[in-house]
Amino acid sequence: MPLHEPTSSGPAELDTPRLRLRRLTSADAAFFLALVTDPDWIRFIGDRKLRTVEAAERALVDGPIAMYARTGLGLLRVEARQGGEALGICGLIKRDTLPDVDLGFAFLPLHRGQGFAREAARACVAHARDDLGFTRLVAINSPENEASARLLEGLGMAYERTFSMPGETRLTRLYALDWPGAR
């Protein structure tokens, strides 16, 4: 039986030529577990210590799904428009530890290097600017994750600084994209 999921209007579903981005649900737990236990996720994002589908379900409910209710933002499941296969996640996150909303993304190994992350991220950036009227969007990444840095720079984001998130010792790079004069 699925765990209780908070309700809200949440972020809009987004469509691109090849992708559909939609809110995560507790039914996405097996996919989410595969994503967060991928060695690259653990290396670049961190070990969430999730080892079972049940733990992944709880993490979804307490994390992205709760964020939809709290902020109207959150990570979205990125799936192929044809067939609906889960490819990764991408979305807008409002962290307590950052003053700005940030763009986050991660994809399963099989679906990297095909432009899916760039396509999904572009849709989220356009949503932030055009639909939500943001004047600034940031993203964070591990200094070792050069592929992520290239994607962020390709979106027009500029490196601002390297810092440590509160309570962490690992370094994080901050990128930003500003739209002066937006709403």
C-alpha cells in the first residue's frame, strides 16, 4: 500500500519533443532506488543510505513529494514520451540552505550522453523564467562532475563560487543564471 502523499497543485508537467516531466509519486520508488544507488550519484551527490524500495518510497514522500506541497516546486520524473520509461529526474528545488531556487538533475547511466538531461533542464529553466517569473536560478554541482558543469554552462549559467553546504565538508560549486527585468 502506498504511503500517504501530501497533495498540492505542485509543479506543472512539462513536455519536450522527446520527454515528459511529471511529479514523482511513491510508485516511483524502485526507479528512485536505482537512481540514488548508482555509483555516480553516490560519488557526485552523496550516499542517501537507501537500500530498499520501502526506504526509497519513504524518501520520496518525505523529500520531493513533501516539497511539492510545501513550495509548489520539486524534482520531476523524466520519462520518454514514447513508452514512458523512466530516464532520470530534473526540476526546481527550494532548499533551506540556499537563498535561491536551484535546478537539479540526475539520470540513470543507460540514459546519459543522449541529450536528455540538457533537454529536460532547458524545459525547467524556461518554466522558471517564463511561467514562474524568476529573475535568478542557481545550480550546484560537485567540482569533479565536469559533465554537469558543461551542461550548466551550456544553459547559460555562470560559475560564481565554490563553498561547502552547511553541515558538509565536501566542496560544492555554485552556478547562476540571472534574468534582469523579468517579472
